[in-house]
Amino acid sequence: MARPRAFDEGTALEAAMQRFWADGYAATSVRDLGAAMGLSQASVYNAFGAKRALFTRCLDHYLDANMRARIARLETTLPPRQAIEAFLHEIVERSLESRLGCLLANAALEVAPHDADIADVVAERMAELEGFFRRSVVAGQRDGSVSGTVDPIATAQLLLTTVMGLRVLARGYPQRSLLEGAARQALSVLGAPPTTTTPGNAP
Amino acid sequence: MARPRAFDEGTALEAAMQRFWADGYAATSVRDLGAAMGLSQASVYNAFGAKRALFTRCLDHYLDANMRARIARLETTLPPRQAIEAFLHEIVERSLESRLGCLLANAALEVAPHDADIADVVAERMAELEGFFRRSVVAGQRDGSVSGTVDPIATAQLLLTTVMGLRVLARGYPQRSLLEGAARQALSVLGAPPTTTTPGNAP
DNA sequence: GTTGATCTGGAGCGACCGCTACAGAATCCA
DNA sequence: TGGATTCTGTAGCGGTCGCTCCAGATCAAC
């Protein structure tokens, strides 16, 4: 064919994603992105096109590597209630490790209102996360780990809202007790924690 | 003294705030702000100093005119549980009226991670909102409208998180059923609705 | 009316923005 | 080896950025 690329596209995409994640869309210049990727500006445009196109690639990469991977891992390895609990706990831990927050939440606030295409992606992926919570609540009600009286739809909506709220607090008010308290109280709507084999203690 | 200003500072501040609110910090230029305020760029600098100083003024103005005013109004005119419910319902309604979201949440995500002073303000004001929720939960437990078994601190943390989450969804996934479901489920942690004078419809 | 202080807006500073033209370097197929 | 084709970096395009200078306008105090 012709001269091959001297860089790995996935690695470069990851580096660019980190920059967008840390600094936001508007505050990250294409020169910054090129430097982070180890490429000249012209190579960035040659490989990924305009800045906006690169951002959508990064957003996709983020969602695949983080949100979707987490959902798939938890949903296949844990029973439903534990999957929900683990998801929130992981969000809390990640939020305390760094103040990056969530690229999806960042994009929702900064970019989505001014870009219909990205707004569609954002809404779609949020619906995806909402769906994970809804499936898990329903499955939890089926296996008895989640109270049968709660509304799975509203509960999934609250959990989605809680995740997004935690991501905002991660950047603006990052205190462990706050994030843990909010997560714990959100989980309380699922009803009494599963008491393994011992008989339940419902009121 | 000397020549008086040809504009009202409060009005100008309000106009600038609207621009920051809609477009974010980085994407709003001082020329944009001047046009919105009806001022030349030089007058903006003469009256408000640099862009960052103007933003902090706008953030203060927003918080006084919106968050603090709402807290004060609800806390003085409604019993505690109803104040909490009204706060969330107002957030949902405002979020559905426009996709602006919340300037505090926007600032928390976009500006706070890169500006320690603004981060302090953000954390302070979030703590203020958290305090309103905590006071209201405690007062509600005292007058019997809030379940006595819930932890006021964790509940206030969840409500703060919910408000921030709702503001993210307002910009990225603005559907009435979603926002209302999340708010309703968040309020469910307060326990059974109060049996006030109006006939309740508790399940 | 004069003075003195403040406000106003046009012009413009250097720097950076997103983006691209272009020439050379590197690889493939023949 | 010799195109053909793709990648890469330099240089630079027009435009906008945050910010400032400065001359003139406009007021209060005298």
C-alpha cells in the first residue's frame, strides 16, 4: 500500500481522551492534543480529521473502555444487587482517586447543549446506563435481593441521576464522606441489604 | 465626582451571567460578554476587571439570585418536608423549561478543577445547599413529616447529589419522566409522605 | 467656565486558535 | 529499481483570543 503510521491509533486516542477529560473541549487545543499524542498538528488532522470529530472518537473510546466495560463486567460476574452496589462504589472510588469526574457528564454539560449530534450520543449512553440499572433492579426483585415494592423505572432513574451527581461533586466538592453517604443513601431505596442465607429483617 | 456610568451594574452582571450560563467559561469571549451587556470591551475591563474576576462576580450573582434566594424563600414559607419537596420540584421544572442547567454545576465541572479559588467557592456553596437539606430533614423529623429512622446527613448528601445529577441530565438527557422519576425516588428516602391537611394518597 | 476625575469606544497589541498547503520521508507493489 | 501512495513535519493562512492604550465625551465641584 503505502507508508504505515508511526503511531498506534488506540494509544493516541487514549492520550487525546485524557486531555479532553481533564481540560474540557473548549480549553483543549489541537496543538495540546498533538503534543499529548506525540504527533504534529498536521498528523492529527490527517488521522482524525477536525477537532470535533476527534472528540466524538474520544467520547466513544471513553464509553467503551469505561462505562460499557464496567457494566458488562459487573453484570456478568455479580448478582444484580451486588452489581448495582459495586457500580456505585467504583464510581465513588474513581471519583476520589482523581478529580477528573466523568467525560460523559463533562460532555453533557459543556458540549451537548451546542452540538446536536453529541447530545444524541450523550442521551443514548445515559439511557444505556439507565437500562443497566433497570435490568439489575428487576433481576434483583426476581432473586429477592431488591425490595419488591420499589418502582424499577424510578429507581433506575434515581441511580443514573446519582451517578451523574457524584461526578459533579467529584470535581467540585470531593469529600469521601459526602460521596459515600450519598451512594449509601441512594442504595437504601433498594430496600434492606441482602442478608445472605439468614432470614430477612423486613419491617 | 466625575462622569457616572451609563449602565446599571446589576443589569450588566445579569446579562453576563446568562452568557456564561449558556455557553460556559471558555467558550464565552469578553467581546461576547460586552455585546450582551451593551458595553465595549474596554468598559467591561474598566468596570469588572479581567474575565475571571467577572466570572466570579457572575457566579456570586447567580448563587445569591437563585440558590440562596430559593433556599430562603422555601425555608421561611414552608414546613421542612414540603420545602425539600418544593426545592426538587422547582429544579425539575426549571430544568425542563431550559437546558441551561445550573451555573454552579457547570462551574464545578468546567472551571473548579483548574482554579482553586473558584473551587473553594463551589465547595462552599454546595455545602450551603447540603446544609439546607440537613436542617430540613432534622426539622422534618422533629415535626414528624420525615421518617425518624433515616440518617439526616446521608439523606442531605443524597439530595445534594440528586440536585447536581438533575442539572447534568437537564443538559444531556432532558426528559420529564426521567427527571420526575429521579426526584420522586430521591424523596422516597424521607419515608411515607406526611399526612397534612390535604388528603394524602400514600399507597 | 474651568478644572479634574471618571467613563467610553475605537484601534491595536502579541499570542493563540482551528485548520491547511506543501514538500520530503517512508513504505508498498510492480 | 521505479512509480504510487500514504504519512509526517514545517510553515503559515485568516481569524479570534484576552487585554490595553489613548483620545474624546461627560459629569461634579468650584
